[in-house]
Amino acid sequence: MNWRPWAAFVALCVIWGTPYFFIKIAVQEVSPVWIAFGRIASGAVILLPIAWKRGSLRAVWKHKPALLAFALAEMVIPFLAISFAESWLSSSLTGILIAAAPMGVIFFSPLFGLKERVSARLMLGLMIGFGGVATLLGLDASVHGWHDWLGVGLLMIAAAGYSIGPLVVQRYLGEVDELGAVAVSLTFATLLLLPIAIATVPSVMPSTHVLLSIAALGILCTAVAMSMFFYVIVAIGASRASIVAYVNPAVAALLGVWVLHEPFGLNTALGLGLILVGSWLATRARSAPQSAALATDY
């Protein structure tokens, strides 16, 4: 068994548990649109020159339709949908609904010609993991009025995007260099968000700690993490890679306890336990060989 994909998976779980901390700092002074744009644009600025110097861009350019689809599904649409949804909904309800992404991978995979065997263990792991997220974050039933239901709809769109993104990689980009693919995808996402960002330019320069938070989001949580995500998807499959959505809230909760001195109650402990058990079951579930050979180059 190759340990590298699983080491990358664990690292990815930790890295993608930290954005909550940085976003919490940045949102005090910067709009959600600019947090998303700054994160994506700084990631592109970091990775694009590296990919160019390594000669990765020419090889991935023929896959530009798939890369554009990945940029839309994994970055542009979810980032914007979540930003607007949280104007009306609580962050706990947002986290619970976004955690539906692994379920979406199983639902959408037949549309991409990926014939993964959905075993009983995989489904049990997904269900237990989702229950753990719900326990950890706390159920929020305060959905009233059309604004709230619009927010719920936007979160479902975001979760669908997070489900489709890994499937695009597995179906069409499995043989593509991950550095070049992420660099081009981030560039596409930056260009797509640029008009909205220009229309919502902050009236004053953000403080240094906010700029550093956005830089951390771009470099660590986007440039580094997205490259690792590509590698993990190709190595272990989209269904297993998507389990990271369950572990992230656990990491965020632990950071809240250690860094922000938030209480660690029974619900937190129970939620963490369910997430770990569900993730272990889902990632241990054996799946049939992926139909990567069916992929066609764009």
C-alpha cells in the first residue's frame, strides 16, 4: 500500500480545516467576494510562474474545457454561492449542508462514466460521517422566509459544485500534471471573478493582518491544497478524496479549542468520534477499478 496518497489526504484535511480561522479575520474588513477573489488570484500568482518554469502549461492547455469546468465547479460557483448564502443562514447550517458533497460524488459519478462500486461500508461511512458533522456543528432549524430558503438552494448548488469538481478531475484530468492543471484552473477562476471583484473594490485598504490572512488562504489553502487535492483524487478516487469534507469541520473545531479557547463539550467529542469512524469506514471501503480508460482528451 502506497502511504503517500494517504499522507497527502491527512495533510489536506488539516490544511482545509484552517480557512475558517483566516476567513474569520478577513471578513471583518473585506467582502466575501474579495476574500474569494483574493484567495483565488493569489493562488494563481503563486502557481502560474512555477508551472510555466516547469513546462507544465503547454501539456495541460489542450484540456482547457475540463479545466474551465473544474474552475467553475470547485472554485467560482461554490465560493460565490456560500458567500451569499451566509448573508442569511448560520455558519453551522452552512457547514452541515456543504458536508453533503461526498454524497453528491456518488450521485453524479454515473453521469461521468465512472463505475465505482458503492459498497455497504462506503455508504455506512458516509452516513456516519454526515451524522458526525451534524452533531459537531449543531442542527440549525431556523430556516424561515424566502431569503433563508434561497440560501439553502445556494448551498445545495455549492455542494453540487464540490461534488462535480473531483469527478471532472477523475474523468478527464487523471493523466494531467496537477501543478499545471491547478495553475490554469486558478487563472480561469481569477478571470471569471475579476469583473465582480472590480465592481466591489474595498473603499479602504485592509489592515496588514487581513492581507496576511488572505495571503494564507491563497498560498496554503488554495495553491498548495488544490495541488494536493488533484494528486489525492487521482491516487485514491473521487469518492474517497471527497471524505475530506467530513474531517475539515473536526479540524476547525479543534483549532477553535486550541487557538480561540472555545469550549469542548460532549457534542463536540461525539461529533469528532462519528466523523473519524465514518471517514475510516468510507476510506477503507473497497471500490471497483475506475474507468479512467474511458476518459477522452479535450
